[in-house]
Amino acid sequence: MSDLGVTRPDEQPLPERKPGWGDRFVGPEGDPRGDGGFEGERATLVGYLRNQRLTLELKCADLDAEALARRSVPPSNMSLLGLVRHLAGVEQYWFRQVLAGEPPSPRHYRAGDDPDGDFNDAVADPDAVADAWRTWRGEVDFAERLVAAAPDLAATGRHDGEPIALREVLVHLIEEYARHNGHADLLRERIDGRIGE
């Protein structure tokens, strides 16, 4: 759209901005996220990471495969489905390989020589969407079980040949999700105008 409010022929009309509830994406009764109040370092880190994961799910809720695979704006390859696929690989790497010490394996959705396959191959196919959510949820489940079983937050894995503590990985994952949930905010608004934290 030009500065004069005219839609160019190559652009789709933009949706109207629609707040969910106040400044939230959903009302308090439908929001699965906590409002903080966690006791202790482990509960705080785990609680905030859980909230970030739930935010990703909320930003993708009630969208079909076409909407989830819709790219933001050219030339970006980013989509909500791409974010789910990307974060499945992030979970896989940090919790399975770095902390659990599983042998290195290709990250989910990064087959071959395309390091952006998690985004580039995010297509508007219901089976691809179901696979992405199943993979992401499987990795989150593994991560939650690993964290719950760890004796303390000083437990270490290895990253780039150096020891790294569980607490640092949890902080990194909170940062990773927070950054990508910012992308998800804009992607969702571009799809249907829905806004909110």
C-alpha cells in the first residue's frame, strides 16, 4: 500500500487489526499461560519457557494449513509453520544433542544442503502441519522430561566442545522463543489482523 492508502496491484488487502481481549491474545479464562509468581530458579526458568511455548501455540491457533504456511512479506521465507518446524529443530539440538549427549543427527526439517529447509519447505499441506506439530510436541515432551530429571540447573552438556549448564540452555531457549514469538505476532497480524500478547 502506498503512503496515500492505495493498494498496489501486487498486494493483497491488509486485514483490519483485531485485539483478542484487551491487550491479550485471548481472555484470561482461555489463556493457559501463567502470570509469573514462580518460586525458585528452576520453577521460574521452566515456567517462563513453558509460557513462551504456549504463546507459539496460541499465535498459530485456529488457522488452516494455507494460513500457517503463508509467508510474511517478500523476500522473507518466514511463516508460522516455518517457525514451528524451526523450533522443533532448536529443541532437538539443545535438549537431545547438547544436554542428553545423543549423537549428532540432522536437525528436523533441514535435510540436504538447505540450512533453511525448515522455512523453505513449510508448505500449505494439512499433513505437513500435523507432522510439524507432532514433531515439535515430541521434542518439547523430551525436553520437559529431561529438565525434570536433572539433579540441578548446574547439570552440563557440551556445546561447541565446551561445557554448558542446563540453566544457560533454558535461558537461551526463552530468548529464542521470545524472539520468534515476536515474529509470530507480526505474522498472525498479517494473516487475520489478530493482535495481543
